[in-house]
Amino acid sequence: MVVVAQLVELQIVDLAVTGSIPVDHPEISIRVQLSTIAQRGYTTDDMDISLVIPAYNEEASIGLCLDTAIENSHGKFKEIIVVNNASTDKTVEVASRYPGVRVVTEMRKGTGHARQTGAEHASGEILAYIDADALIPEGWVEYIERTFERDPKVVFLSGAYRYHRHESGRYPAWLLDAIWWFTPPVYWIVGYIGNAGNCAMRADALKKIGGHDRALAFYGDDTDLARRFHTVGKTLWRMRFNNYSSARRFDQEGLAQMCLKYMINYWWPVLFHRPYTPGHHDLKRS
């Protein structure tokens, strides 16, 4: 954009010098407008965004996840990295079928290990994360671009899940969607919330806070990440920034139990800087 601004400015100045337009012509103000746009960081170029997808035994989900990520990103991702987190099924085989998708392996189980390994292999200025059962909607990548381009102080963007409409589970999707509306007041009070399965961050800011905590195996990792990002810049929680997730954990463990578990593992890292529920929690695969 800076180069474009300079070229247009030179053309306008040439016209003024040759007398084609007067020096005080309103179009001369374009130089100021273009300069302002460039200084604010708006750009016609796409940002370098790396998509990182941790996956443990996701052979049934990773294909559809990659299909929608590729289709709805319209070539805007610099790279897509699937982190095979010690899978014992055909996750690697399925993901490897996709041209341009890079599969890396992290044999130490846990979301902290998988996400940090993905970050270390990524080269984008922005790192976006989704789960292997997630489907990104149209406009998801563009929302990330707009957010980070408009405000250089933003270091972390996250938002709620919505739930797959094509699955038939124990609970209707609209009910699970509605539960997330309890989060905005918490964000306004505390100042940060994170959902590591639907987020984006500046790569340099992630390095500044020491990366993902490899000691966190599952619960509390997203709150820990948001809390640490909050110390170095703006952390945003936006309900309209969402992707579609599976409700399988609610189906297996129950709505009340999962809501309580998620709530405790949000407040525990906020208050005590560690999760309440330790360890890795696998889902049952049929």
C-alpha cells in the first residue's frame, strides 16, 4: 500500500507541475489521505496467516475440516499445518492427501505441546488456530485480517463456537450456541477470555509471552494464553468471530458437567494461574 500511495502521489504531483491540474486542486488531498491510510496500517495485500490444526485421532473429522478451511479461505492462508499429536489412527494419512497441507508430528500428547509445535513450524506473522473437528465459515479469515490490520495493539483475537448443524446429538445446536452468551459480561469484567480452538494471534507477541505452555495438557490452556497476552497488548473476545465445532464432548460427558468444568477451568487460571482439572482428556472414538 505504501508503494501504491507513492506512485499515485507522484502522478498527481506530475499533473500539478505540468499544469494539467492546479496545485490547489482537491485531488492533491489524495496524497494526505493515502499517507494516512498507509500510516494506519490498512493494506491491499493479504496478511501472512498460518493456520495450525492440532489433531489427535481425528481421521473421521480432519478431512471435512481441511475441505472447509481450504474452500472458505480462498487461498488467503500462507500455509496450513496439521499437528499430528501422537495419533494412532489414519489422521496423518488423510491430512497428507491434501496438496499444500503440511503435517508435522508431536508425540508428546497434550494441547500445549501440539499448539507450540505448530507455532514453531509456522512462518506467518499471524497464527490462527482451530480444532480438527472445526469448520470455518465464510469470512473467518477476512475477520482476522481486518482486526489485526486496523489496530496494531491487538495481539490476540478469540471468539465463541457455534455447533455443527449436520450432527444429531443429545442437545440442540441452538442451546449450545446460546450458552456462549454468558461470556461477554465475563470478558467485560476480567478483560480477557480465550478459546484456543477458535483464535488468532500475532506470532511475535506469542514469542514475547514465552509461547504456549507445554505443561498444560488440555483444560485451562486457552485462559492461560489469553491472560498472558493481556499483559502485552489488547486481547479481543468477539461473539461474531466463530467457527463450527462438534458437540461430541457435551454428548459424552453431559451438558451440566461440561459447563461446570469449563467454568471452573476458566476462573482457576484467572485466580491461581493454573488449571483446576489436570491431564489430557481423550474423547471416546467409535
